[in-house]
Amino acid sequence: MHQGNTSLQTTWLKALLAALFCYASFGKGFSYLFIGEMLAVIGFLIFLQTNRIMLVASDRVLLIWGIFALWGTCRTIPFITTYHFDALRDAALWGYGIFALTIAAFVNKKSQIVAALKTYRKFLHLYLPIVAVIMLVSIGFSGMPKVPWSNNVGIISLKAGDASVHLAAAGLFYLIFPNRKAGSAAGDVSVFGVVRFIGWLMGAIVVLVVTRGGFSAMAIPIGLVSFLRPTRVGLKAVGFAVIGAALGLLVLESNVITLSHHGRKFNSDAVTQNIGSILGGSQGSAEREGNKTFRIVWWTKIVGYTVFGPYRWTGKGFGINLAQSDNPPGITAQDTSLRSPHNGSMTVLARMGVPGILLWVALNATFAISLFRAHRRAAASGSPFWSGVNLWIFCYWMAAFINMSFDVYIEGPQGGIWFWSIIGFGVAALRIQAHERREQRLARWYASGFTPHDQRLVRA
């Protein structure tokens, strides 16, 4: 590989990492700079120069994405003349998958994984103390300057659901990879560590009040890791949960936050109602239960006209406004402007039909199972680094997938680029681990006097 190409790839990866951090910090406001779309085009052009097009066929996840993208192309091109830019905008659902391909192609060494994690830790040092403030400003500051060419979107517009994905990953990152610098016997316990924990807690409180899906995206991955690692993570998580609950109730009951979001005040009653609604009890408010019923009715209608209806094999394609076309009962003008049914999988089904949803399920299942199996394999072989990396990426993916199941997430760059980048990073990690296992197997064979006369054994 030419040195120039390697340098371009490194520069592109650094630019992407900076863009991802900006999406996590400023949300939808940053998306209107179209930095992600420019990076997608540039990254693909660099990828073409590497002559690694067969990478798509050599990896199961990338191969499924390639077929998924091909079908997405077939369901986009016929509608460009009718819906113009809307067709291309909606096609971002599968198009942002180019980030998975380019990251998997450009990240080939363990040192790159380590460097990315170190940079991510530095980002969290700045992100966690301010993320709650960013969300509150996005929710309650009406004087926020707007992006001129947007539809009244503030330059800072971070949704609580989007932030919940990053808060879940951040909490698990510190639990799975505690900071063990020399001279710090207590790990990451310091004044700055306490500030970061309080920032994380305040962010979690905002999520608990605003969004049920976001709460689930945080709670389920953390609960899973606590179950898988009861001693190393579970006890810490329980301890932090007890401290966090006490501090959270103190903050909510003291009325430090006096804002309201869609009529929901920041108090303990709002948290109780959200949790009750998730568990299916009677604690949820009428407004919350109405939203849940509205979405279920819409999703049922999508299943009706695809799985059991005329759009079974094709879906409605990309470009059409699903809210206006489906016209589910009780839809509002605001819901109509969102275009999608608050569920990424339902969007895939509605726009790409049964073939699309089957490919979507296969892609995500293959990725998740591969990561989880790699985690168990690394843990069994005594490789805590790779075991932790696999588990953390798996949980990042899980948090994103849960959030997209209740909100418009993968359809936009602030969620879609992050989601596909997680998949690309995971694929790269899996490929590097597989290469290491082959090298270690060969080293053991050479040490035992093995002569690689049979190439089939060498490749095994």
C-alpha cells in the first residue's frame, strides 16, 4: 500500500472522529453543516484508491450490508425523478453504511484501536461535565440561534434520546476500562472523576424525564454488562446506581431544574411515570400512553401493507413521506414533518419491504453474534483487552439499536453516521483479532518445529 494512501486514511479517520464527537455534542445542529456527507464521499474515493473492493465479499457483515445497499439503491433510483432530494435524504438510512466499509478498510492494526479508545477517553473528560447542560439548553433555551438554511433548527440541538446512547457507552467505558494510571491507587477516583460522574448523572436524569426509549437504551446495556461481569462491573454499577438515585432524587425534589418538556416537568413524578409506562403499568400519563398507542397502531399498519399487503416485496421506496402516505390515526402536523415511524426497523420494512427487513435483521444479528462470540472467546483465552473492546462495542450497538426502535435516529446523520461507524469499528476489531489468532497459531506451530508445507494448514 502506498504511503500516501495510508496518510490519507489516517487523516480521514481523525476527521471522522472529530465529526462524530461534534454530532454527539451538538446533535442535529451540526448535521446541517453536511460534514458527514462530505466525509462519506471523500472516504469512499480514498477507499477506491486502495483496490480493496473485495473486502465487501470477504466479511460476512460487510457482504450483507453490500446486498442491503444494493437493494436500497434499487428502491431509491426510481423515485429520484419524483421526490428529488427527499429520495436521497431518506436513502441515507442505508447510504451511511459506507462509513462501516471505509472504517473496516482503514483500521487494520491493534494500535489504531488503542489510539481511538485513548482519544475517546479524552473526549469523555470534556463531554460528560457538559452534556446535561447541552441537553437542557437544547430543550429550554428558545433564544438559541438557528441554522439559517434549516427548518428552524438551533445550532445546538441535542436530543435526549441521542445523548442516551452516548451516556450508556460512556458509563460502560469507564466500568470496563477503568483508568489505571500509575500513582492512582483508587483508579479514576479524583475531583475530575467526581465531576464527570455528576455530569453523567445529570445527563441521565434529563434522559429519564424526557424519553422512555432513551432510558431503556441506557439501562439495558448496563444491566447486561453487570450480569456478565457481576464482580468487576456489577458491584460498581449497583454502588453507582444507589449513589446516583439518592443524588438524583435530591436534585429533582429540590426543583433545581425548573424547565418542562412537552408538559413534562423535571421532577420525581416524571421519572416514575416514564418507568411505569415502560413496564406496562398504570403509572404512565395519558399523554405517554397515547404516544405509545399511536406508534403501535402505525407500526401495525406498516406490517399490514408490507408483510400482508401489496408492498410485500418492494416497500414504498425512498422519498415518499411515510407519515403523510400512511396517515395513521391521531397524527399531528409535527409528526407529519418527521417523515418516519419512530422505529428504524419499521422504516426499513416500509421503504424496502420484506427483502429489506430480512437483510436488516441478518446484518444486525450477524454483527451482534460475532461480537458476543468474540467477547466470550477472548475472555476464555485470557485477553481482557479484546474481551472488553468486544463487549463495549456490542453494548454501544445495542444502545443505538434500542434508541432507534423508539425514535427517529438512524435516518439522520447524528444517529446514522454514529451507528454505521460503530459497526465499522466492530468489524475492524473482529478482523484484527482474527489476524492475531492466526499469527499466534503459526507462532506456536513454528515453536514446536512445524514446517508450513501444507498451505491449507497455514490458512486454517
